[in-house]
Amino acid sequence: MLRKLIPLALLAPLIACSANTTGTTGATTNSGGAAAPGKGSPSVGFIFVGPKDDYGYNQAAYQGSQAVAAAFPNLKVLTAENVPEDDNAARVMNSMIAKGAKIIFATSYGHLDAAMKVAAEHPDVAVVQQGNLITGAVPANAGTFFGTVYEPVYLAGIAAGKATKSGKLGYVYAFPITQTIDNIDAFERGAQSVNPTVKTYAVSTSSWCDPAKQAEAAANLLKQGVDVITQHQDCTATVIKATEAAGKYTVGYHADASSIAPKGWLTGSQWNWGPLYVDIVKTALGGGFTGSKYNANFRVGYKTGENPFVQSPYGPMVDEATKSAIDQAREGLKTGSPFAGPVKDQDGKVRIPDGTVPDYTAIEKIDYFVDGVVGTLPKS
């Protein structure tokens, strides 16, 4: 199961409002509630946990909201930045509903509780949440969605494994939820596929966006001889700039930040939310949300459709041999997995047997670091 995220209570609520894929996992849809949540809505609302220009998670989500605005010019798009993962999120969503929004996107992992509360209070509103999972019956007007983030992260690990001279990679992450664990493990697995002795040093900041903690984590990794650093943080600029200043290599996350690492950028993983957001809105506006693939825990990846999490452009230092290796690995993911067995954990225990290719649901339950990752997960 996904771990419950600690609310970002210290994040100031600086809230400012302005105006055909497949793959479903998890809970069973409940047929009760409003007949057509979101149908004919004049507005759609998006809430973000951070700023829209963070070179990361929130910037990518904001760009997706603007793709909706472009696709539906008669639809009013409301956005709110810096919305904490607490009751403030419900308040902001309710304010958007009061302005006419009958389709709401809650885009952060920790927004789920507030999103479910709002969905229960407004059965005529389609409420979708990004990244978490609804347990039990899914209400007729709600759902979650996400891409299989670890797939392009695995590919980026290949670039890192090829580029490192020290054999030490760094990973700055926020919280030990399944998404970050999957990413760290996949990154190491990708690097191992081309560099069997490589290690990934994982450091937690216990925050989605704390530049001071990020700078400290990057500095500590660099002192240990790490020469390629990646991350699972919402705002990514601090780590990228620190790595670039040290003359080391960067692998990006959430958005294309190659412009701030012209010498050290290898590649990365980034969101292309536009097509998925547009299809969710189209489905709800037409009255077809209830019973659709979005009225569930929807996940999509290379095996099942068009993954909204894609590989970032290459930097100039990535050679053709590395690009070819990544191309071959990408093709392999259409039938295989970054976690195709055998997979051992840090203690050498076989967790996924040889010949086993786990499905997306099984991968979202991984709660251990694989062999080759240096770092400790808190005991649950």
C-alpha cells in the first residue's frame, strides 16, 4: 500500500487563483451519486502544491492546465498555486466550485483526502487526483490517475550508468512513498544494466520543496564522490544548479531543465500532461465520467498506452551508443519491466524471482530498496 504522506504544514498557504489510453488498477467503481458529474461545466479548476515556475512537478502540471485552456477556448480555467496538503486544499477547491467549476484536478499526492471530501460534498463535480490511490469503492464522481514514472527513470539510469566515472550516483528524494522508492530502484536498475558495479546513494529531504535541504543533500553527495545526481523533488532547480556548478552530471525530473545545466545535462524524465488532462476534461464535459477509465485508479505506461511521463531531451555529452542502448531498452519495456526478475533487495533477498515480470499494481507495492542502492528506509 502507498504510505500516507505527511501534510506540508509548514508550507505557507500563498494561494492565488486565476483564471485514448488504457490501464486501470485498484478499486471498484460505485454506481451511486450524480448522473453526470462534470457534464457541461463552464469552468475547470487545478490546484498545485507549489509554484507554477518551479522547473519541476508543479510547472509541468500548470503546463497541462494551459493545454486544457488551448483545447477548450470557451472553458474558463482556474488555477491555484502553493496549496498545502491539508484542509486548505478543500477550501480552495470549494472556492473554485463556487465559481462554476464542475471539474477539479487536485494535482499533488497529499491532496487526496481533501479531494475525496470535496467529491463527497459535491456529487455533480468530477474530482480527479494525481498520483495517489483510492482504497475501497471509488465514488461515481472521483478517480485518481498517474503515469508509470519509473519507466523513463529506468531509461535515464542507463544514461547515468554510462556517464559516471566514479561509479557513484546520487538521488535526492522527498518521502519514502512507493513512487519515490520505485524511481530510485528503477534508476539503479537502469544504471546496473550497463554498469553492473554502479551504486546509487539515496538521501531524503523530508520535503517536496526545501531548497536549503536540497542544497545540503547535493553538497553531501558531491563530497562522497558522486558525479551524477538526480532527484524526486517537486522543485528541481537547486539540485541541478549545484550539480552544474560542481562540474558534474545532472539527470532531470518532472520538467525539462536543460537550460540551467548546459554542460552537465544528460537527460531526464518529464511530464506531458496535456493529452491526458484534455481527455479527462472531454470525458467529463460529455457526461461520460462515471464508469469511465478515469472513474477508477487509472495508470498508464509503455505496456498499456501513451505514458504521460516521457524522457527528456538529451544533452550534448550523451553519445550515440548510449542513445542506442536507451532506444533498445525502451522497446523492451513494452513487454518487459525495469523490475523483471531476478530482483534482490539490499540484503540480497530475492524479492522478484527470475522469469517474473511484475505488473503495474505489483510494482506500486514495492517497499524496499534494491541491491545497489545505498541508503536506509524508515521502518514502518
